[in-house]
Amino acid sequence: MGKSKALQSLFLLGIYFVAATVANAGEWYATPSIVYTNDDPERLADDGLNGGQIAVGYQLNDRWYFEGMTGYSSMGAYTTSQPVVRDDISIWELSANALFALGPETRLNPYLIGGIGVMSTTSNFSRAENSTLINAGAGLMYQFGSSPMYLRLEYRGRFEVFNTITYTDQIASLGLQYAFGRSKAPLPVPVTIDGDDDGDRVVNSIDTCPNTPEGQIVDEYGCARDSDEDGVIDSFDQCPNTVLGVSVDENGCEFDNDNDNVVNRRDACPGTAPGVPVDSSGCEIRSVVELPNVTFELNSDVLVPGFEPELNAAAAMMRLNKGLSAEIAGHTDSSGSATHNLGLSDRRANTVKDYLIRQGVDADRLTAKGYGEAEPIADNATKEGQDRNRRVELRIEGR
């Protein structure tokens, strides 16, 4: 046998063994799951069985699995004895994760999981906030006999990073994993020359979009990607995490017909005049924003529990309208000396200011001032009037 013939035979034999090894190692799977969320206490939301997730992955070998996962959870706010506006929270997440099996080739297979992704958080009082997340946790897979079906139990921590406020949630999920099976090792086939006319790194024979413009990111079939399935490909999509099924403009962003930075889907006041500052619901901000559920302990500047929904909504409104500033005005009733009341109202106003700053409002857009008993809105001769006069309010400036 000549030298060239020997090299050719060795090359074809190498192709055969590589193809056989990869085919026998690979296995695709899908895992829909229900989710229990033990959310970060700072969210002030209820824990519970409140969402679901689905993972689609590929088993590279006995130890390593790689998967993409998307999940959704919806949490209600804590309730109190006082009437408050509920701040329902919805979270979408999308992540890429790696799994490392601790018991390969066994029916009961524990594993570790870690990965990175993005999450989008919305609530009644704020627009969607996107941030990066890190997953870390462990799980257990149980195979039902020799079937392609597995029971999968998982516990992971979801760590939010690179955002104004970061949270750590604990996620427990239970799902069924279905493996699509391994393909048989292919036989060697003659090597054929196949071109790539549009230069998208997908050869002509499998390219279903053969005229893709240069520079586009494409899928395995040579077509430009549209990750959020809104009809606008990723390279042109200026809003890449659009909620599934929502109508978008040519830039891939939800419509905002009155240009108030609140999309139509969440705009409770769709006809706002141009330039008018609005809250997170798209409605015009009043000159004075009252905070009736923000109260303090007797003769103290310590907030009484139950204030959070109103102050969180006020902070969301200030973050949405960067051109606004506000004076936090503190007031008391006429009990006690005027000098004492003036100091007490000033301390209470500063307590509210400090809370809003912790919620992400720029400090240079807030001032705090106490007015003591000088500006009553009700009769101090009655208990009901005194209760109304002990108040804190936002006086909006820069309209």
C-alpha cells in the first residue's frame, strides 16, 4: 500500500471513531418543572408555589450537561391590617447552566448546577428592571427503570447582581426530564465540498436562509436569531427581552403612544399630554403626593410597619422621572410645644428621605423639611383631626 493510501485510510478511520464517540455521548432532553420560591426578605413578598420553568439541554458525556433555562414566578406583597396598595411582583429569568453529575451511570444521580443569565422584574409600582443573575445549587435525578423519563428535584440560589438593589432568592423545583435518545454511530461518508455563499458559517446544504446579510448572528440553520420571538431579529432589536406575545415597533420595543416612558400594556392613563411627569402607571403626578399609610411611633421618628408599599411606589415614581425633585415635608399636630414639634417633624421627614435614597433615588433630588404644627389640614381639637395632621407628604418640584 502506498504512503498516500495509508494516510487516507487512517484519516477515514479517525473520522469514524470521532463520530461514533460523539454520537454515543450526546443526548438531548427537556425538563418542565413547577417552582417554589423562597424570595429575598427585602422584596417584601409572599413565598410559595408560584411559577414554573423549563430547561432544554444536552448531555455532553457521563459527567457534564449543558442547558438553557427560562422561568417565571409571580409573588404577591405581604398584607397588613392597614389598607395598602398591593405590589405584585413578576420575575422572568433566562440562564445558561452547567450540571456536573456526581453519580454517573446510576439510576439515582445527584448533581451540582451553576450558571449565569438575566432576569426581568416588574411590579405594580415600577417599570421592568433587568439585571444579571448567577445560579448555584444542587439536585437529584431519578430514572424510571430503563425509560428515557427522569424525576428531577433541584434546589438553587439565584443571586441578582449589577442592579441598584440586589436580591438573593432560593428556588426549589420539581420536574420530569425526558431524554430524546442517543443516535447510532454514523458510518463514514464520502467527503464532499460544500460552500457557504453568504458567509454565515452555515454551509449551503443546510442553510435555509441562504441570503443572510453579512455580520448577522444566525442559528444552526443559517437564519438570523430572534431570541424573544417578537419578529425583530436580535441585531436590530433594541429591546431584546420583550414579553412574549406583546406587539412591538420596528425596533422590537413595546409601543408607548403618548411617549411618557410607560408602555401601553402598563399605561393606566394612555392620553397623557407631552412633557407631563407621570408615575409608574403612566398617570400625571400631582403637585403634592400624600402618604396616608406612612406613620410613626408615638413621639418618635421610627416608622410603623406597613409603610413600605407607599414609599416603594414613591421611589419608583422618582426613579422613572429623572427630571423631578421633591421636598419631603413633615407635619405634626398641636400637642406639645411648637419647638418640640418642629424638631420632631424635621426628623420624621429625614427618616423618609433616607429610606427613598436606599431605594435608589438620587440624594441630590431630595430635600427634607419639618413644618411642625404650622400647616394643619384638619381641626386639632379632635382626635381625628390630630391623626390627619400628623403626616408626611412629597412636594414635587421641577415639573
